[in-house]
Amino acid sequence: MLALITPVLAGMGYNAMAVSALVLSARVWLFCHRFMRRGL
């Protein structure tokens, strides 16, 4: 049973990491964009 659950948990963890990385990069891009538009 554990052999069936482990790949699913690994896939979910990978998806969560990918989503959090996308959200983080989007926040950083928005912050930099707003900062650059202000004129440094």
C-alpha cells in the first residue's frame, strides 16, 4: 500500500513546489516592475 501512496505524495509535493516557485517569481517580478516604474 505504501508503494502506491509514495509516488502520489511525491507528485503532489513536486506540484506544490512548482506552484510556490511560480507564485514567488511572479511576486518578485511584480515588485521589481513596480520599483523600476517608480524611477529607482
